[in-house]
Amino acid sequence: MPGQFTMSIDKAVETARETEKLGVGGLLLFGLPQEKDEVGSDAYSESGIIQETLRALRQNVKNLLLITDICLCEYTSHGHCGLIRHRDVDNDSTLKLLADIGVSHARAGADMVAPSDMMDGRVAAIRSALDRDGFSNTPIMSYSAKYASAFYGPFREAADSAPQFGDRRSYQMDPPNAREALREIATDIQEGADIVMVKPALAYLDVIAKARRLFNVPLAAYQVSGEYSMIEAAARNGWIDRDRTILETTTAIKRAGADIIITYYALELARSL
């Protein structure tokens, strides 16, 4: 993605300092390990890339919310979000690993954890594990309505996290289905989610609006890599006014009802608004 880069820990610290100065609400961290394996062991290792980054950030920024993505796809050699049994994702055996990731992130300094895996029951499993380990005040921002979208392509390429076989439609949501999204959100709230999310944002503004009407919890929306890349590509070709399009699209997400917008344009918007 033009203008976006994977960062070493020292560069992440520099970015975090700038983010804090600009008054952005927080950072959502994704890890890219040196090596991947079948069980995504770097994701829950105490010396994993996110854990080491959190400790460095905690020493350098004091007033910035640090949120961590909880999933296995960036860490597994097969690219799926859970453990594989007989060439299929095993939902139930994945839950313990997701809970282990959440606890390890909290220990390393995460203010909030954000499960994006879409395994059934993962919010309850992570909440229980955090509570048992003394992190009852660590909130969960759940990717509650995460659709099996074509808009994730640029991120998957950058993180080398595309599935090596099959796809993620067995555990991510079917794009035409809005009612299931509302059921998923309700379930996550019952399991203990403090914030719920719709992802992607622009193609699912109707889902954001329906969730806003039905649920009285903070609602996040994620303007994902494909949405960002389309704006950048069209602007570079002279087809759109880049600055106006950035503001118009993020305004649309807010207008639909999102309390929190996760976007690659966060720093740019903070400088201009």
C-alpha cells in the first residue's frame, strides 16, 4: 500500500510518539513475525514481536491507548485464523490459543485487545482468561461483524497472511447477510465485548447504521486496506480529489453511526482537522 510500511520496533516507537502528540485516540498493532509455524507460536510467545513492541511503547508513550489485534493468521504458515485439523479450521481448539494471546498482550502492556479471528466463543474465552490472570479491567474490542471481503487483499499481501488453501468464508461472514451480523454482535456483547466492530466499513454502512440503532455499546468501524488502496490508486490517476475523498469517506462512516474509526488515514486526518 503506498505510504504504508511494516515497522521495526524503533520506528513504531517514533510513530507512537507522533500519534500521541497529534491527539489520535490510539494505535491498533498487528505483528509480522520473523518465522511462522503451523500453530502461530509467535502470537502468544512472551518474546513475540507484539509483546516486545508493547514493552518498548510502554516505556516511551504514556497517554496513548495501545490496542492489539488477536488472531493467528499473521503468524501461521498456512495463513488461517485458527488451528488446522484435517484441512479445516478447528474452532474449539483455537480458543485457548486466542486466550493465551490476549493474556500475553495484557501482560506486555496492552490497554485493550481486539480479537479478529471470528471463532465462535472467542470473546468469552478471552474474557475468562483475562479475568483469571488479573486483567479484569482490560477491555475487549471485538471484530463482531467481520465479512469475508475482497477488500482485505493489500493487507494480506503485506503480511503474507493469505490462506495457503481454501478460504475464510467458513468463519467470516457472508457479504449479503446483514441479519447474521446483528446476531454476532449481540452474542459478542453477551460474552463480554466492551466495543463491537463492523469490518470493512464503506461497503457495510448499512450494517453500521443498523448496529447503532440496536445496540447501546461503543461501535467501531474499520476502513480496511482495500478501501485505502482504492482511494490512493484513483487519486494517483487523477480521477478523484484525494483530500476531499478521504474526508468524505471517513465522514460517511461517522455519519452511519461509528463511534470509533480505524483508518490508515488517522495521522493525516489528525494533522488536517
